[in-house]
Amino acid sequence: YKRQMPVGAINMVEVTIDSDLAKADILVDGVFRGTTPQVIPLPNKQVTITIERQGYQPWSRALVPVTGMRIQPALEPISPSPTPPSAPKP
């Protein structure tokens, strides 16, 4: 006996989400889902994954999750605004 999926049901796919800086926030379509590293079940349709950590540039991608997918971006520190070079002394 094979269980029928209800019409309109979306298959869920487990995706491993990590970052090279652990404890970053994971947002899926703007909804907080936990912190890295984590395995999150995602629908098999396009979603936008954002990984954020204070002091670092947010990382974001729109993608369609597939079985075995692993997301592990390198978060870039937000650089302080560059100070203009001081004029050379004569």
C-alpha cells in the first residue's frame, strides 16, 4: 500500500546550513529558523536563504533545495569606513 500525497503537498528536503562563523542566524524567506550549524527541512520550491551575524555582511541566495544540499558561505566582516589618508608632510 502506497500512501497518497495530498494534492498540493510540497515535498520537504533536508538541507544542511552552516557558516564559517558558527552561531549565525538562518532566515528562510525572511523567517528566523535558528542558528548555524543546523539541518533544516525546506520545501522543494524556490526559497530565499539569508545567513546573518552582527558585524558581518549578510549572505543571501534564492535557490531550490535538493536532497543532500549543504550551504556553507564564508561571512565577510563589515569593514569600517576607510579613513582618508593624511596629507604627506612637506
